[in-house]
Amino acid sequence: MDNSNSTKNKRIAKNTLLLYFRMLFLMLISLYTSRVVLNALGVEDYGIYNVVGGVVMMFSMLSGSLSAAISRFLTFELGKGDKENLDKVFSLSITIQLIIALAIILVAETIGLWFLNEKMIIPVNRISAANWCFQFSIVAFAVNLISVPYNAAIIAHERMSAFAYISILEGIGKLLIAWCIVVNPIDRLVFYGGMIALLAIVLRIIYGLYCKKYFGECSYHFVYDKDLLKQIFGFAGWNFIGSSASILRDQGGNILINLFFGPAVNAARGIATKVNTVITSFVQNFMVAMNPQIIKSYAEEDGEYLMTLIYNGARFSYYLLLLLSLPVLLNTQYLLTIWLGLIPNHTVNFVRLILVFALHESLANPLITAMLATGKIKKYQICAGGMNLMNLPISYVVLKMRYPPESVLIVAIMFSLIVQIVRLVLLKDMINLPIKDFFKKVYMNVIIVTLFASLLPVLMNRYFENSLLQFLSITVITVVWTLFVVILCGLKKEERTSLLQRVSVYCQRLS
């Protein structure tokens, strides 16, 4: 590996490490905040907040595809070093996001309000609070939408320190809001929704000030470039299929659960989603650090390094998620008991299924980034995105057949496996991805690691008793054993040698 790629790898490692320190802090805050919010709002109001927010997210299908387009174009132009186009992309993206935000507000205030009040299962005495919560969710969503180009600029420039510090500030803000729910004089659900919206506004101002100070392209001025606009909307238009598929799968599934089972089961799904978000955030941080390099390596036409990043990104994403999720999968009931105290029905099954889904999806993350880097996504989105769109109607049919709410996630796992096969076939033509190599270097590798990593914890768990000391002991042993298996079976010889050398150097510095 040449010095240039070695420097890039070190940058990825440094940014990943910085983001992990951020996530450790945020994880503790998020887990504690969830407990406080659940107990303060109660199961019913917690479920209402999750499903009402889900309705607003349903209107983000177009915005999600545009956000991905903006991030891709900013990073691509930065990789090419084209300052003039970089300025144009940023200013044009702000204009686009403002227009989309206004359009979504209009749709949400008409169709969204009708659906909330006429179709959703919400107790009569909570309709007013749900409507207030809906309005605040729209405000928070619109503000976050306008912040996308600023966030994308920070990630494209790989300034992860700023990203980490501002995110930590967001975590502290949510913690303060959770503490204030009980003592505030107004309706708790209304207060919580309003404070989350206010926090979004404050963070938007901070992101804007930072980007204007450090990045030259982040000074907005009205730009109209027909060709560039056509490229962005063309990219976003086809990416709309993939974005809408993911949102319909997740938020649409949440709404289906509400229609068939009511807000109490939405609370269980919301808790499972929170656990998943906390754990998968570690993997997302790794990909946040790696994604700019994948896009830039494609822009620089460095095919060999691109393949290295894809293989390593898939393997390491899975290892990180396995390391964190295995103790949760084995001890879900006890973990939820000591965390929440109050456990809504179906929560344990939801948590386990959503983590299994996340483990497989982690293998797709670098493939999706490589696909977006090409900009030629029409065929991919029609095939893979179109297949993913089947999640919602199949889930509806399954629930209509009186299967339990967990079946929504089982359907999602099945489609995740099918879509991954489609994805690999398509990427073979798009970026010359060797499918056999991917299965050999990624799938065979993670299957072997998973089997050996699970062996000892499963045997130990047979003798597990409900005591905090024993739970902590088994968790520590599981993490250490999984880490040992990953190093021994999951890493290549040169990766293992490099890791041991770095650990040795670090130990010498400490002594």
C-alpha cells in the first residue's frame, strides 16, 4: 500500500476513534434519557410520540434522496478539487432544501393532519396533545432538513471533531429536556415535542456558524445552474426509490403496527429502535469516517483502493456491531429489566429481531456508498430499491393474516437478504465488484467469526442467573471473547500484525 493510501487509512482510523469517544458519551446519555422519558410520559404517550414522529418521517422520502445527492456531490467535487463547482453545489443545495421543506410542510399540514386525526389509533383524550406533538415534529424535521448541506460539508471535509462536539451538545440537550419533563407545568407530551423542536433550531444555528467560519463554500448566495440542477435532481429522482423504500419499511411498518395493535406496541417498537440506534451508531460513525474516502477514491479512479475500502468497511462494520450486539442478544430480557424497569409487551422480541436485521444491513453500507459515488444509479434503484418497496405491502398482508407484530421485522430481514444478492449483481457491472471475492472475503469471514464468537457466550448463558454481578461478568467475558475471535479469525495476517504493533507501541508509551 502506498504512502498516500496509508495516510488516508490513518485519517479514517483517527476520525473513527474520535467519533467513538463521542458515541460512548452519547450512548450513556441516550440510554438514561430513554428510561427517564418512558417513565415520565408513560407507555401510551411514548408510543404516541414515536408513531406521530413516524408520520412526519413518511413525508421525508423525497428529502432523503436529495440529502444523499447533496452529500455525494459535495464530497465528489471536494475529491476532484473543483472549488467553483463546490461553491455552486452548496448554494444550490440550500435553495433546494428550502423549497422541499416548504413543500413537505404543506403536505404534512393537509394529508398528514387528516391521516393523524382520522385513521390513526390514538385515545380521544390524547388527540390534542398528539396534534401539538405533530406540529413540533414538523418544525424539527424542517429545520433538520435545512441543516443537511452544513452537516454534509463537515463530513466531506472530514472535520469529525466538530461533528462529534456538536453531537455531544445535542445529547446533553436531550438529557436536560428529559429531566425537565416531570417538573414542567404543561402537558408532558406537548412539552417534550416542543423542546425537541427548539433543540433542533439551536443546533441548526451552531452548524451554520461553524461552517461559515471554516469552509469557504458555505456562504450562501442564490445560484441557478440548469445543468447542475438537472444532475442533482436526476440523481435524487432515482435515489428517491431507495430512500422511500427504507422509510416505508421502517416508519410505514411502525404505522402498520399502530393500525393493527395500537400505541402500546408502538412503544415496544420505539424502545427496540432506540436500542438499535445506540448500538448501530458505532457502526455509522465508522462509515461516516470511511464514506468520504470511498467517494473520493472513486472520483480519483483508484479502483484497487476502492475495493479494499468496500471489503474492509463491510467486515469491520459487522465486527463492531457483533461486538456490541451479542451481549444484548443473549441477555435481552435482563438488560431491559435493569434499564427500564417497565417493559412493554413484545419489546424483547423486537430488540432481538431488529439487531439481527442491523447485523446483515451493516454488510451493505459500503456497497451503497460505492453505488452512490458512481452517480449512475438508475438501474440499481429500479431493481434493488423496487424490491425493497415490497416490504410494506407484504408486511400488511402478513398482519392481515393475524400474524404477531414481530412479523414486520421478520419480513424486513428476509428482504434484506434478497436485496443484498441483487445489490451485488448490479455492482459487478457498475464498479467491477467481484462477487465471489465479496462472498469469500466478507460473508465467509463474518459467518466463521459469528459462529465461534457465539459458542462460549451461549454455553455460559445456560447457567446465567438474574444477578447484576453475574450479568456484568458474562457481558465482559462475551466482549473479550468476541474481540479475541475477531482478531484471530476475522483479521488478515497483515491486519493482525499491524494491530499488534500499534498496541505494542501504545503500551510502550504508557510505560
